Amino acid sequence: MTEKDKILAVFGARLKQIREKKGISLREMELEGELDRHILSKIENGKTNLTLYSMKKICKVLNITFEELFSGFKE
């Protein structure tokens, strides 16, 4: 596993943890954030990267800051 793969996997797991803790489904994320749920699933599973703009939309739907998204983030 490459370093990039590890970072994507850790970030995706963190995102999924926050989303599930808040009780928000991928479908809700899609509707409220105008983000494709299939892409969100790939992000959560560490299969694809995302843009800062997508991160901003995700944070808005989850009602969190960038800092909260990355808190506890460990490679």
C-alpha cells in the first residue's frame, strides 16, 4: 500500500466515522451537499481523492469545520 493509499484510507474512515456519528446517510449527503453518493462512498473507502471544494461542501452538510474534519487524523 502506498503512502497516498494510506492517507486516503485514513481520511475516508475519519469522514465515515463523523457522518455515521451524526446519523447522516450518503443519500442525505448527496441531496444536501450536491455530491454524488457513489463518489462519497469511494472517498469513505479510500478509493478516490477529493477537492477542497468538495471538502467544503462535506463540512457544510456535516456542520463541522475543516479543523474538526482533520482532528484526530493520523497517518
